[in-house]
Amino acid sequence: MSGWDLLIENVHLATLAGVEGVAGEGGEYGTVPDGAIAVRDGRIAWLGPRAEAAAHGSAAQVRDGHGCWLTPGLIDCHTHIVHAGNRSDEFEARLNGATYEDIARAGGGIMSTVRATRAADEEALLAQSLPRIRSLLAEGVTTLEIKSGYGLDLENEAKMLRVARRVAGELPVRVATTFLGAHALPPEYAGRADAYIDAVCAMIPALAREGLVDAVDAFCERIGFTAAQTERVFEAARQAGLPVKLHAEQLSDQGGAELVARYRGLSADHLEHLGEAGIAAMAASGTVAVLLPGAYYFLRDNTPPPVAALRAAGVPMAVATDNNPGTSPMTSLLLALNMACTLWRLTPREALAGATVHAARALGLHGDIGTLEVGKRADFALWRIARPADLCYAIGFNPCAAVVNGGVWRTPVAAA
């Protein structure tokens, strides 16, 4: 008999365990109907049918799940959520005929947010970012990736990453940080992209020494950086012992997916223009395809990522909000799941796995979170729904009833 800290009973478990292969005994969602789950020291200690719980242990605290569905806590594995200002003026300009590239080349786009972020101190940057994050947490998000990339110099990139680290102290969420210094060319380096990449490569070990970086990213694109420049960033990351990921094939096929796969990168993200060679390389390396329907929708794109080909090749597909001020000002991961199903024909099981199992893999955390399995971190979300597909079905509907973070039961964080 085990002594548990917490037992949640009278819940239907969607463990998501085994979804990467053929559906097992619990079906597509790894379902345990009328189940229970036990926590000890912040970890899952036992799970199974409710009727069997008493035979395995007793708990200091018992919670009635009132027939809710219980899933792994949701994971938003691609965001730029720490930033200052917004770009509603550019949204209006695009609706009046300007393209994303037109705006970027005229000094807007990413550089508009860079100016606002550089001007904000840490307190102001944190204050502007927390309301956006609270909206995600209100929908059952328990782990969040936060990228830098709006500072574009050592001082301001470090400022963004320090704020990202502070988020986990302010709110009940696990934060993974990503250094995205190679996001855009700052004005002080105009015409000197290679010199700026030198500076980015020098920032990586400095930021790593401060413990501010969990992974390194870059924007490999015509309006970003070339594959050769990106590879220099990846080499610097490798020397610092950091994993890599990449904004790849969003506007054109630059061979970014093949490059990040060659470095056994965690993920390649966007991928609307991904070709056969990139798919094959990702399948061979295990690199996750992170799908970002918010940007596709907001930019009114008409080239969807090759979901059917990714599926056929066995490439794991994650889904994230890509929260950012210019192309995806979205603070709802549930909406992203709906968009992935509606726009790109993911199944609800694929979409939910994309915000749990595969999102964890895209952060290098799949050994710790993403499924309900004994030994994993006790991060859960409880939902007032009839079936798991409801999480992908309704638009503007938030059925989150409770959240467990590291074994601590909480009511959902109130959205700002």
C-alpha cells in the first residue's frame, strides 16, 4: 500500500500514452474510463480504474473529479509571448493591400516590435506579457515555450530571457526558454548580416552561462537568414551544448528543415512550403513538425503545410499558438487546435496529441511531461466535456474546470 499526496477520482483519463503507434487498449486517446490518478512528490504515482485505487494506496488529499475528463496539461511549444507593444497598424495595412514582406522591408514587422521591446524595462515587459500568458493558463496550459528575438543585442536578448524565466515565478507554469537572436537583422547591422551572425554566435555562450537558454532557434527565410548563416548559429549552439530548432519553410523552401534535421533538431516550425526532401530528413531524425495555424490564418495564407505527407512519413506533428504581435496575436491554444483540424484536416486525436505528446517532444521534455504515465510530472487539466474531441470542436469555449501543476490542485488561472 502506498501513501499518496493526492488522489483524483471519478475522472475519465485520456492518457495519450501510445498515440505515437497503433492505438492500444485505451483507444486513440489512451482512455481509462471511470478512472483515478494518484500523485506523490509532484509525480504520477499510480493511475487506473477507480475501482482499483483502494487496493494500491491511500491519499492525504482526495479530490472528486465529478466525471470530468483529465488530460495531460496542455503545452504551448512555440510562442513569442514576451514582447512590448502591438502591431494593429500593420494588420490594418495588410488589409489595405500591403504584404508581410512589404511591411518588413519598410522597417516594420519584427523591427517594430524590436523598437518597443528595447524601450521597455524588465518590469514593463513583464507587466505587458503576463495578461497574455494568463489567457493561455486559463485554458489548461501548464508548460510554455517563450522565445527571445525582439532584442537583437546581448543586453536586450538577455532582458527578454530573464523576464521569461521570471514568468514561472509569477504564475503556475513551467517555462522553456529559446534564444532567437537570429530573428531579424537589426538596423545597426544593415547590410552586414554576416557580422550580425558573428554577434549572435558570441551571445550564445554568454547567455548559456547565465542559465537563460534551453534551446536555440533561427529564422531561415528570404527576409531572415540564409541556410549557411543559420548553420553557423547551430554550430555555436552545439558548442554550448544546446539543442536547436528552426523557423523553416514558412514563406519559401530554403532547405531549413533538412538543415535542422541534420543537427537532430528538436523541431522545424511553420513548414507551409516544406518539400519532400525536408519531410524525409525530419522523419529520419525524429524532428517534430510544429504547425502554427494562427499565423496561417492571420496572414490569410493559402499554402497549407503538407499534413498528409507528414502523416504518411510518420513525422510527429505538434500544434502551438505562435503568439506574437505581428502574425499570430492569439492567446488560445484551444483555438489553435480547432484551426489545425478545420484548416488542415488534422484529426482531433492528432491535434490533442500535438498539444501534449508531440509538443513535449518539440521541447525535449517528452520524458517528463506530455502523457499520463507513472513517474512523469503531475501536470494535468480537468475538462467539463463529453469526449476528448470536444477540446478541438467548439470555438470560443473554455471547459477547463481545474489544473494540477506539479501535483498542486488549482482552479484555472483567471484570464486578464
